[in-house]
Amino acid sequence: FALEEVKRTAPQHPEWKTTQPFKAVLENDHQALAATGMDGILKIFGATHTGMTTDAFDDYAKTWLSQAKHPKTGKPYTEMIFQPMLEMLDYLRSQDFKTYIVSGGDTAFMRAFAEKVYGIPPEQVIGTTFVTAFQFKDGKASIVRTPKLAHNDDGPGKPESIDAVIGRRPILAFGNSDGDLQMLQWTAAGPGKRFMGLVHHTDAKREWAYDRQSQIGRLDKALDEAKARGWTIVDMASEWRQIYPFDAPAPEQVQ
């Protein structure tokens, strides 16, 4: 969504052609874009996800999601979700758990699809946020998204936002990168029984294989800590029979 917006609006901002990470997007240079790290991604978010009302952004995000297709599978992005994750959410809710999404992504963008796709309502979606401002113009009240970052929901930002928004320490938390480490540490620090889990992306054939060398989504320190502290590590290649809902499940292995 954000990357396509850079390309669409580039003619209005000629300087983007010479400024990283926008230059990397315009040149389809994924390696150069990855090298800009989270700071580069946040710059793109700030340029493409703001300067409009919250209602306009929600409509825009939903329209894009209804039309965009994944380049590899040809499926809508709302179908590129993990079947085991859906099963886990259903199970937890059946056991009276309250489930949340805590992500580094833009909160408003995730809210545009989270309830329909994951069954998680907007008030239970926590992510990166931008400063907003109330506006009353031409007899209409609105909330405007500004380019100023309010909270980066990554790394230590995750437990900080959980404490601020929920006001309770999680009992169970899953992650898949070093950006989730502090959230897992915060969960583990609570009294009583706790569950800390990591999904290890090891399946290059059905999904993607990445961990320690990835510039975005790196799983390195969290993987070491999970092994040292006995947290659950899920190996995608060997332990997930089905990746996406549209996949046929692999034959069950007999031990």
C-alpha cells in the first residue's frame, strides 16, 4: 500500500527521485530499501499514510485491499494470512481469552481489515500511530492524520503500548522477529503461567525462509533468548501442515 503510493504520487514530489528510501521504491531496488531499515519504512509511512482525515484513510485502505493482489500468488492480500494463526485465535477465544494484534504496522491500516480477516475489532488493534488533530471545517468534524510520528510500535514500543492501551500484562504472546523480543520479555516477567512463542520462518518453498541475516523482520536475538529460556519455537517448514487457508494441507507425518 505505502510503496504503491510512493510510485503514484512521485510526479508531485520530484525530490523523491533522489531521496532514500523513496528512490529505492521508484527503482524497485528491494535491497536498497531494506538497507534503510525501519527508519526508512517509517519515512514512507509518514509520506503516504498522512495528510488526510481518518475516514478518508480508512476508505482508501479498504479500496486498495479490495483490489490489490499478491504478485506471487495472485491472491488478495487479505487471503495471504496464516491458517495456524486463525486456528490459534479461534481456540483462544473459545477458551475466553481476549485476543489483540500488536504490530509495528500502521494501526489505522490494520484496522481496515483486522476484524473481517482475524475477528479482532478495531479497539483491540495496537500498532504504530501518527499524531492526529481534530478539525471542524465547513460544518463538518473530522480527525486529520499528520506526518508527525506519535508512537513506533516496535521493540520496546510494543510493551509500552500494551501497558498504555490495555493496562494488563499479556498471558500469552507470539512473535516472529527481534521486534517482538521486549513484548515476549514483558509477558514472561509476569507471575503465574505464561506462554511465549516464536514463529520461525524456515519454509522457503511454501512461504519465505529468513531469520538472522534479514534486514527487516530479523530474528536473531529473540531466537537466542527463546532457546535459552525455553520459550516455544514453531518451525514453519516442519510443523505447519498448512500455511495459507487456500493451501491444501500436507499429509500428516507419522512419527
